[in-house]
Amino acid sequence: MKEKINWKEVLLQPIFKGNPVTVLVLGICSSLAVTVQLEGAIVMGISVLIVTGLSSFVVSLMRNSIPNRIRIIVQLVVVALMVILVDQVLKAYMYSVSKALSVYVGLIITNCIVMGRIEAYALGNKPIPSLLDGLANGAGYALILIVVAFIRELLGSGTLFGVQIIPQALYEAGYVNNGLIILPPMALIILGLIVWAQRSIQKDLQEK
Amino acid sequence: MNTNGNLYTVIYSTVLVVLVAAILSFVAMFLQDKQNENVKLETISKVLSAAVQSDKSIKIDETTNVLELYASKITDAFYVDGNGKRVKDMNMGKENLNDIEVPTTSDLKKQNDLLKKIADGDKELTDRLELPVFIFDIAGNEIRVIPCYGAGLWGPVWGYIAVAADGRTIDGAIFDHKGETPGLGSKIAEEPFYGSFKGKTFSSGDVKFSVLKGDQSGNPNAVDAISGATITSQAIGRSINLWATYYTPYLQTVAAAFNQAAVSAADANEAGETTNNEEE
């Protein structure tokens, strides 16, 4: 039995219409915690993208051999492997970012998007579509992270990538960085605004 | 094939775990050198940041060549035992920057284990301590940097304390941690906390230093703790106190030499002579 895979849907669905953060509301914890600075958010987004992609791929390769009773444990071991690999590479080559992300890289393992995609997709599909599905969901997560981090760093610190964007003259005229934006509650509010914006564009997402 | 049998499940999980362990050990071995180098660079930069805190003209950021700055500022680096005796030299990297030697946090942990045993009554171990001391020349002032290490809430916390030439006054301090709660305990690494150490002194009593609740501006031997991070704050206080206790013999010789030099400088001034008396 062969099923035709709609590649476009696999790749684009998770980025907009079925975005894991704004539509499925998964992975909220880390998207609040690591979005103070754009650089950290991008590295975190890429890390999650790599982890979801590779774990989906590997689990999909193994899907017919996994004993059903220890299915979740096997998936966890694979995800943990990927997370530790990413963590080790960051520690070796991007030490300052890895320090800034602190425990959150390790906590990717608890990110519901990773396990969610493995359970929902990789266990029942071939490796290549699973890889793409994982990557696309990671990208959907990364996209939201970057948008939130952009707003938070710009309004909270007046910088982007650590470079001052808001002109000094504005500060001299009395402009002050918004300290509240740096705090996690504001990230939740920004996230809420993004969900609101998305639902008012895509009417079919609205609950009746 | 029956993938639900007991034997299959056991073999499958065993093979999987061994395989994953092998991959991880291989990667860890491969990346170890690079990671250690990062950690060493960070330690050097922490020691240096503690030392230069009183000199506002020196800023340490990502663009600073930490190794070069360290080698140019340091005048002596060595280990002392619990009796204040110098036991071993540290490479300061005067010839080759890559040779700079600093104790890692795992070295500090070993010393901390010894300190705890001594505090529990095993006094003989005092001779076996190897406590690091870094001496810097910052704008003409002799600054000594000594570390401290202890258990925080989730993992180790450690720090470097800069002591002025008199062997008592704290000139600066810097702290770091493995994984204290972000936003609460992690604030020990931020300026409002470590900045409050400047100008404080080690007490000559039993408790050398503490981190206490409430405003400590009137208390020379304590700083204010961080709200919401009681355990981390207390861990810092306890570890400074423990380490300072066993640095005391050394710091007393420093203080004695400092007073001696001050007295002889005063004598020399009275006699109208110049003197080359150096501390230590």
C-alpha cells in the first residue's frame, strides 16, 4: 500500500497553519526563557530544529524494530542522544552562547514538539518525510522564537545581536528601554499577541 | 518477527543503550580538548575580572585578549597550604601564553572536599592543602585573588575574591555557578551582588564572612543576600567563610608584612631616607 506524500504540506504546514508554538501551543517554556536576546534565540531555534529533524529521522529508521512496550523509552534515548550531541558541540564551539542558554539546551529533551512529532509522524512514516517533518516543525518553533526575541531585544535592550539599534539621540530625548519586556511574563503576552494576529488572519483556526 | 517478546525487548534496549553510550563517549573524547580550553579561558577571565574590578580603566569583554592581559598583569601565582606556606608554583605564561596554568573547578572541588574533612576534625590534612593564590599588579596596587567553592542549590557555586595589599580588605569579587535558578540564584553572577563585596573585610573572629538577610551597609564582614535565593546566597557565604578560614594563616603573613612595610616606610620618612623595602 503506497500513500502519496504531499511534500508541500509536510514542509509548510508546521511553519504557518500548524505551527507547533502558536497553534499546538507546545514548547512554550523555552520560548519564554531564551527570547531575551536574538542570538540566543537563533541558536536555540537551530538546536531544536536539528534535534527534531535528526530524532524523527532516526526513530523513523528504527520504527519497525522498536518493541512497542518500551517505545517511549527508546524515543527518549534517541532524543537524549541528539540533545547531548548538540549540547557538546555548542560547549566546544559556541561557549558563550551555550553559557547564556544554560540549562535550556539540555531541556530540549522535554520539549513536547520533539516527542510529539516522533509519536505523531515519525513512527508511521518513512525516514525522509520524517526528517523533513521534524525540520519543518523545528523551523516553525525557531520562527516564533526569533520573532519574539526580535521584539524583546529591540524594545527591552534597544539592541539587535548586541548592537545598539535605537539611536542615542532618542535616549537623550527621554526614551527609556522597557524593563518589563525583559521579564518572562511579557514574552507570554507577546506570544499571545502573535497567536491573536495569526488567528485573525486564518479564520479557520478560531474556535466557534 | 515478534518484537513484543521479553527476550527481544531486553536485547533491543541493551544494544541501543550500549550503542548510544559508545557514540557519546566518542564525541566527548573528540570535543574534550576544545571544551577544556574554553573552560580554562573562562577561569582566567574570571580571575582577572575579580582582580581588575577596582581599576575602571580596564574593561573585559568578548574582544579582550584575556591571556595577554593576564600575563601582563600577573606578578606571582602559587599554591599555599593551610599553614600559609608556599608549596607549589603556577605557570604564569610569561614565556608562552598557552602555558598559563589555572586551577579548574574540579581542582577547587578537590580542595573543598579536603577543607570539609579538616573542618570535621581531620586536622592533619591541613598540610596537604593546595590553595591557589594569584598576585596581580593593578595600577601599582598589589591585588591577591583567592577562590572559593561550595555547593549551591542545584550544583556547585564558586567565585574569586580580590584581596587588597593589607590582606584583609576585599577589593572585588566575582561569582559563577553551574546551574542555579535563572533569575534568582543566578543573580550571584551579576553586578548588584558581587559589587557589594567591595570595601568589606574578612573578620578576625571565627566567622570570616557571611551573606545575611537585610541591609548590611553597617556590617564590614557581611553582604546582603539575594531575595528569593536564600540557599544560593547562604552557599556563597558558607563557602567564602570556609575557604577564608584556611587562607587566614597566609593572609596573616601578608598583613604582617604589610604592616611591617608601613612601619618601616614611616620610619624611613622620619629619618628622611629612601628605602627599597618591599612587602613580602
